[in-house]
Amino acid sequence: MAQFRRFGRRMPVASTLAISHDLRALWADEKARGFCAEADGLPSTASWDEIVVRRRALAVASERLAAGVVPKNLN
């Protein structure tokens, strides 16, 4: 990373390529989050935390179902 001086201190400056890469990674993460949310029956604006909570609830319900316990309504 290139550096320049400002206020007597050296500060790193990201290159255009690094910024472009970071933006693409952020965009890919947002797309993946939206796809995962819609696949789980949540709105595409759901956060990763909401997706994880939903998947854990479904995993617990499937374990209980395999054990013969009747699951509660998950919705």
C-alpha cells in the first residue's frame, strides 16, 4: 500500500485496485446474504444473524422430529 504524509504522519492509502476488490467482496457478501435469506423464507433484507437463528431453529426441529418429538410451529 502506498503511503503519504499528512499532519506529520505517514498514512497508508489503498490503491484503486484494492478498493475495487473490497467493493466486489462486499457486493458478493450482500448477494449471498440475500440468496440465503430468500432460500430460508425470510425477506432479502434479513441480516446474517436472523438467517443463522432461523437455520438453528430448523436444525433443532429436525433433530426433535428424528427423535420422535412433535415440533412446535416455527413461524
